[in-house]
Amino acid sequence: MADEKKSEIIPVAEYEVLDQVDDQAIVDMMTGQAIQDYVYSFRQGGKTVEGLTLAGINEAANRRGGIQVEDLQYEERDHSWIVIAKAVDTLTGSSRYGAYEQAKMMGGRSDPFAFTKAVHKAQRNAVKQLLPVPVIKEVLNFYLHRKTAPPESQMELPGASKITSAQKAAFALASKLEERFEQQGITKSDFWIYVRHRYRVESRNDMTELQWTQLSAELKASESSPKLFEQMITRMRQINVAVESSEIPNKSEPVPESSDSTNKSDTSDVTTASSAEEHSDESEDTPF
């Protein structure tokens, strides 16, 4: 089973993005929400990485026709579920197996959808192998074009080029959680301080597409799970307390005295300008 899982030739970063998107799609499906992401696209190593999500693969299979899952085997282990699915192309008689091992825990908590995720991902891995390349390209191009067609997708962030789908998703989710954050004493400034420190960037404009996707997944999970929301609030508070603690000594240090009053004035001006610049990114008039 492990050998089959390792046999997929797919970059690690791409696999992580695909798993995050598909995890949320499965939860959305199980909770009756609409699934909108049929494709994923992000930049890595100067190249654009694109592919079909779980929903996209199912859509491609529907367009192709004749592909069905005929057998499903599973094994429960102490900390995970292992599922093996067999997909058959009834038009050609070909069959392929797909396997997946899903951890029972997510974010330190028991994942109630662990078994369901394992089943759907095993089916995904099996069905994908039977899809003709032209069908995959057709679905991929169709949904990539649909995602980039709306005018709002061409909006720009301050200091950045164009908003990507992952950035738009993160901003939309943050806006939806704004009221709940404020109820917990988390301001817009606190949130973006958390984001910058969590992803180790000077500004959110420095974040990669993968980081935006990870942030979107974190926000979406926090929105749908009270326990995960509490965990995120705890992380925000810990980071903000650490940041405030590290800044206090620097702010309380006296400015070295100088016999030159002009130098004193210059030092004060620089400090003031630096402070204003430091907080401009936290309070700028953008979505939460």
C-alpha cells in the first residue's frame, strides 16, 4: 500500500496544495455546501503548477463517461484509515487501483471526516489514472478560463500585481470571520501581524501562492470548526504577545544624548517615520 502511494509522480508542494483543497471540498460536500474549486493553480520555482482537484477529476470522469468505482477495501489502524479503490473503464475494460492513508487527527483534534476523506482520495487516485489526457486538458482549460474571466479577478493589491484566487479566498474568509475575531479582541492589525509572523514574511505582499492557499485552508477550517477557531485565536494571541514583548525593550531604550541638537531632532524624525511606516501595512484600508 505504501509503495502505491509513493508511486505518484507529483511535486511535494503541489500534493500538499491538492490535499488541502480536496480536504475542504470533501467537508463542504458532507455538510451540504457548494463546491467551487475544480482546478488549482500556483507558482513554484518560476513555473505555473496547474491541475484538477477532486471535484475537477469527478467532472472529467462525468464528461468522459464509462468510468466507475467497482471495489473498495479499507483498513482501520490506530492513527489512520487506509483505503484502496478499484476504478474500471467500462468502455475499454481497463482498471486501476488507487490508495490513500488518512490520519485520524487534524490539528491535534480528532477528524470526524477522516474515513470519508480517505475514501474519496483513494477513488480520486484510481479514477485519475483512467482519464484520457485530452479530457483532463479540456476540463482544466475550461475552469481555469472561467476563474480568470471575471473582471474582479484583475483587481490589484496595494504594492502587488494581481490578486490570485487563493488571495481572494483568504481575504473573503478573513472578512467573514472579522466579527468573530473582534469578539475575541483580535483586531485587523493583530490578524495581519499573525499572518506575517506565521509565514515569516515582511509583508503579506511577499507571500507565495502556496502560503495564501494554506492561509485560506486555515481560515476555512476555523470558520467551520469552533475547536479549530479557538486554536487559531490562541495562536494569534501567543504571537501578538511575543511581538509586543519583543518590542517593549526597544521602545523604552533612551535615545543617546548628543551635544548636537540637530542630530537629536534628526533621530526623532527618523524614529517617528519608521514607526509610521511599520504600522502602515497593519492599518491600511483594505479588506480585513
